[in-house]
Amino acid sequence: MTNMTYAQAIEIAITAIGDTNAEATDRLKALSAQLAKRGSKGGPTKTQKANEAFKAIILEILEDAEGFVLMADLMADERLADLSVQKMGALLGQLVKADKVVKQVYKKKTMYAIKGVDFVAPDADGEAE
């Protein structure tokens, strides 16, 4: 059984009512047109477009990095200075989910790197072993 859309349900209702109730038929047709108009708007919003630009910057920074990077170090870049910690976390989460970035938690610190970088645990001085 497939899921029925609202548009399909309205078409069935219009067919079922037929000519018995002209006002109801007209209202259902108007509702169907409204649904079609709403569905045609598609495309990314202004915020989604801005987020894609920020994600491209994050990927660029991670590609230039030689290993895993803390979120605070990413936010130190002047191009990302306007982002909040929550927004940066959400964008990094989207990149991890899209399998473009890997996330590693080490001693309660979350670090990120471009996909394919092997994790090397830093020693006590913060340098990689």
C-alpha cells in the first residue's frame, strides 16, 4: 500500500461528491490548486544557501589542516567568526551525516577532520605522537 497524498485525497473527494454539492467541489478544487502552488515553490531557502557556503568554508579549512581540528580552532577563522557554537555544531553534524567529515572524541574533546584522515592521538603537550 502506498501513501496517499493530500492532493490525491482531494481528487478522490471531488470525484465522490461529483455534481451533488457544487460549493464543496469548488472549495476542494481551490484547495487542490493551493496545494499544487505550495509544492511548486521548491528550492533552497536563503538560510540553506548561506549554510552551504559555510559548509564549503569548513571543508576548505579541514582540507588544509594536517589532521583533526577542534571546533574552536575552526571558529577562529575570520570567515566563520559570525557563527554561533550551536550553528557550527549543526553544520559539522550535517557534514558528518553526509559522510564528508569524520568526528572523533578524545579525552572529552570533539575533533573533526576531512574524510579519510587517520586519527593520531595527541600527547600531553598537544602534539601528535
